[in-house]
Amino acid sequence: MGARGVYGWMHGAEHHRGGVGFFRIAEPLRVFDQLAPTFHGTDITYDVLDQCDTIVVHNPTDIDRSLTWSDLARAQTHRLILDVDDAMWCPDFQGFRDYYRPEVLERLYANVRLAHVVTTPSAVIADHLSQYNPNVWVVPNTVPAWLLDHRPIRPVRPTVGFQGSDSHVHDWRRQEQQRLGRFLQEHPDWDLHTYGGFGSHLFGKSPRVHYTPWASSTEDYWRNVSLTVGVGPLRDTPFNRAKSALRAVEYMALGIVPVLPHLRPYWGVYTDGVEGKFIHPHQTMYTVLRGLARDGLGVIAEMAERGRQLARLYTTEANLERIAAAWMSV
């Protein structure tokens, strides 16, 4: 079954420029436009309902949007697609805990029940939500194909770094900070560069420690990020085991070698020692980074190029059929 038009119902006027609104709605809509007209906005109006027969929304939990979702389901005039990208029933971050109270979660589950299609980038989340809706599809987070032809700014010196919101602060336990600090101390030719909501304050002031705040959009970040190796600690928790592989995909597409924990989100995304490195339970970030530094920049560059080639599997264009199969499954 096709679509007459697809509307991405966003939460916040600029939500389509970054974060989940970009990856879960705006970016899929950009490519789905090959199959049907697509557009997005923050309001459900009569004009919107006239122009489309399919509505995609991410994680609606507030009362007003839940009431509108219920009205749409009752009308039975539009295909309703609901996306969930994080396991908010078991969050690690205190801000998420404070918001996702039992009544908020119940609204989310009620909205999941009303949807015709439920999508998520995580098989773990899909398994959980299948108890509320039988039509749950895993649709991965993807990057645009143009990113693989973009040549990011190369750092002047070898640079390890990461990007992330405040919700990842708890993953940077003291021992992880110390291990990265030890690597920098023993490798004075390497720098550290962090992007996003936090970072530099974890490692103190140094001319070798750089920090760039959030860009105005995800695409601006991609055009300006400058790293050799990308890290991203994750504690082994139920919330983190339900994460997507996006960090690895972004790093590879940008020609950045991923050095990530060997947790479920990254299983099978790349091969250890070929396109990136895994930090296995018997290893630490320090030992893996030290090994890469010993391999040398030539080996790292070869690994980065193999990663960019592998990232072609994870472009939005390459996954259009998968997106369409999910969205048009009813």
C-alpha cells in the first residue's frame, strides 16, 4: 500500500535540524519523498490532514499531543506511525527519570497501542513494545549518502574525541576519564576534542584539550567535526543496551575510526580491527587507544577508509526500501 502524502509531526520548531527529530523523522522523510510527497511541521491542521494520508510522530507523551493522536486514531482516516528511539522505561539519566513518570509512560504505551505502525532503531525496544502493538519494525538510524563524499576537516594533530549530550555524562565514570587522561599524558602528540553538551571540563584545562558546543544543526556538526579516532563510553545498563548504532555509523561515514564498547548496539556493525576497534570486557579504553597509536597513523587511515566504504550500507538512500516496508506495512 502506498501513500498519498506523509507528514512528520515534529515537537519543536527546530527539532528537524538535529537530534531525534532529524534522524527519526526529517532524514527518512527526505528520501521517502522519492515515493510520495513529504513535509513536516509542529501542528496538525486541516490543511495537513487534507494533504497527507500518513502521519509520523516521535515519542508523543505530552497530554495535548496524546489527545490529538487519540482523535486521529478514532477518526480512522490516516495511517499513524509512531517512533520510539530510547528505552525510557529504564532510563539512566536523571532528567529522563524525572520526566518519564508512570503516568507519562502510560500515555506513551497508550499511543503505541493506537498506532498502525511502530518503529524503533533497536531490536531491544522492538521486543519491549511488541507487547503493546504487534506491528513493530526495526528501522535503523541512517546518514545521508552525501556524507560519504564529504571530506571532513582533518585535525592538525592526531585527535581523539567524542560528542554527546548531558545524558551521557554518567557514562564517563571517573575511571574512564582517568584512562583517557593517561593516554593523553603518555602520547603528547595526540589531542582531545569534544563536541556537544559537555566534555572539556572532565579533563581540565590544557592547550591540547578542545571543546566545541552544539552546532546549529546535525549537518553543520558533520561539516565541522575534526577527529582521527572517536570514542563513546557506555555503561552496561538496560537503557544503553537498547541504544542504536548511530555513533558508530556517524564515525565511519566521517572517516573517523570508532573505538566503542563491545555492547549490543554495536554488535555486527563493524569488524574489530578492520573498520574500527571494540573495547572488550577484558580491555580498557586506554589499552585500545594505546594499541592504535602504536599501529600508527597509516594503519588508522586505512581503517578509516574501510569504515567509510562500510558506511554505504547505513545511508538513508540504501535503506529506503526498509523504511517504506515499515511505514507502508498497513
